[in-house]
Amino acid sequence: MINSIKQEKGLANKLNKVFFIQLIFISLATVGGVYGAAKVVENVLIKQALQGEAKFYWEHRANNPDFPLPKTMNLTGYMVNNDDFSQVPSALKTMQEAYQRVELNEKMPIAYVTQKGNQKLFLVFEEAQVSKLAFYFGVTPLMIVLLVIYLPTFISYIYSKRALSPILQLVRKLEQVDISQSGLSQLHFDDLNQNANNEIATLVTTFEKVSGRIAEFVNRERNFSRYAGHELRTPLTVLKGNIELLKKQPLEPAAKRLVNRMEPMVSDMQALIEALLVLSRENQVTNQEIVVVNDVLKNSVEQAIALFPDKTVHLHWHGKHLIEAPMSEQIFAMVISNLVRNACLYSGDEPDITVTIDHNHIIIADQGKGMDAETLARIKEPFYRGDEYGEKGFGLGLSIVDWLCQQSGWQVDFTSQPGQGTSVTLTLTQVKILV
């Protein structure tokens, strides 16, 4: 949809609009000119000619009473004496104006009447032949002029389209590039450089250089994340193993307190590394399987609560439906774990957590301290923490949740009030209700 809108507003479409607008205005101007010329001929030239013909006849009739009435292929004269219309067409008898069109012999010629004493002179002008002459000597030249105007307009349109063609090809090529994948490093414009002018060639060359540099930066960042994650995991795994061994040894109370302080720090460090690695990835979630959501949800919630042995968690289940959906269990578990951990972190020593499954909605609600509107608006920002010194954490949990939900096609919504707790609604897609 967006691409189609862009194409409708593209350069090629605008160029076509300009060309057709020019044709329309030229055509309207030509038609208007022909119509105006016809009106001038009818209302000015023909009228003056008939007035002159009538004046010529009356002058000669004054000297010669037998002077003949005008009778040509286009002009016919009729004389009425003492209102005797027996020798003239009846249509002339009903004339209301001195100069007008009348219906005569299934035609509409122009009639002109003048009067001298008790005599009336009717001149009937049939402009059919004049119209033909006007067409051949008036309209035909105008049509030729119109074609002469259209031709350079069309030529300018063709050259303009050719000049813009490399830009349009460049835009289409950029629209097809997958910026998040290896397609960025494969962005080449050799086919455009062959037909592009100097300005377009410079633009294309710049695009190639910029895309190459961006691809290098992306690869460098990915390699760093991969190597750093591997190197940092190893010492943390060793530390965690040694801490587990120390916990099994008989230790003095002071030493036991030190071990208990070290263990959550190592766990937080591992979580931070996993979070940084997740945020650095750009791949879409593809390893999906059909899973029973209730089972994965229950395991994830229980594992997250087990991270808080010093707290008494009151957990309430409301499984209204048994559902299944295509998803990555690891991604889903990471999302639920972050949401439950937040609920436990900000709910005091005895968190009260309610987990509800309602159709394709998973709702995790707590009775903790809640958040104000400003904090609620920023909770998805990386490294942002509303209570910076109140609880442990790095401010990445909800950033990870938001990113994973976007990649999985899910929607996560937060509602909260200070002192009344927080409710998180996770909306899944392609859910099938089993029970």
C-alpha cells in the first residue's frame, strides 16, 4: 500500500500530469480560439457585410427603381411592399430583430432586414460555403499549428522522461534493497552508470560508497557482538559454577553473605549479555513451532519466580482457554520472564501476581508500586529506569520485550497507576483455541 502511494506521487507520475495538463490547456486554448473566431465572423464580419450590401442596394435603387435584388450562391434578397409578404418566405415575416438567424429550408441562415418608407429589404445569407472556406483556411491552419505545438511538447516530454529515468531506476532499486540483510553490501548500480548523466552518475557513485561503508559498519558490529558474547559468557559460566560449589561448602556467615551477593550479580551480568546480543540482532524470528501456550507460559512464569527466593510470591492463574500458536519457545519464554521479573521486582517482599489467558491475550497483572504517565511513556526506551536507584536491573528488559514482540508479530500494551500496580497485555497472533 505504501509503495503504491509513493508511486502515485512519484516523479514519473508528476511528469505525466504536467504533460497532459499542457495538452489540455493547449487544446482548450485552440478550441476557444476557433469558437471565438467563428463568433467574430458571424457577429461582426457577416453583419457588417450585410449592412454594406443593404446600403449598396438602397443607394442604387434610389437611382434605378428596377435595380435587381441580390441573388448569389450565398446571398438572396427579398422585397416587401406595403406589408405584402406573399413573395417572401413566411419565416421572415416573424422576425423580431433586424439581425438574427431564421429557420428556412431546414437550415438556419442569417437574415438581415432594413426598411425605407413602406418597403422592407430582407437579405438572407447562407454561410455554409463560407463555413467550408473558414474550415479550410481557418480551422485547418489552426490544426496544423496545434500539431506543431504538440510535437515539441511531446519531444520535451520524452527527453524529460529520459533524463529522469536513471533517478526512477535508482529509486526502484533502493526500494528492493533489504537494508537489514546482506543485500546492503550487494547494492550495485553498474546498469545505471551506463545510461546516467554526470549528476546521476555522481549520485549513484555516492550511494555505492555509502552503502558499502554502512555494510562494513553493520558487519563489524555483528562480529563484535558475536565475539564479545562468546568471550564474556565463558568467564561468567566459570564464576557461576564456582559460586554453586561455594554454596555447598560450610562457610562462615560473612562468607555466605558475600557468596549470596555475588550470585545475583553474575546472573544479572548473564542477563545483560543476552539482552545486548538480542538487541544487536536484526533477523526476523523464523524458528517457530506449534506449541501449547499454556504449558510454556506456566514453565516460564515459575522459572522467573524462582529467581526471587527471598520473596513470597502469591501467584493466581486464570486460564480461561487452552490455546496453541506458532512461536519460538525461547522468544516467548524470554518475553514472559522479563514481564514476570518486573512484576516481582516492583511489588515489595510479597508480590501478588495474576496471570490470565483470555483468547489470544495473556495478561500479567501485579499489585506493586505502579508507574506514572511519564514513566509509562518511556518504559520501552533502552537503559531507561523510572526508579534508577530503587531496584536492581539495567533498564533493558522492556526494550527486549518490545523488540521481540515486533519481530514475532505480537503486541504488548501496558496500563498502570501509581500505587495500584501494573497490567501487561500480550496479544498473540494465529492463536487456535483448543478448549
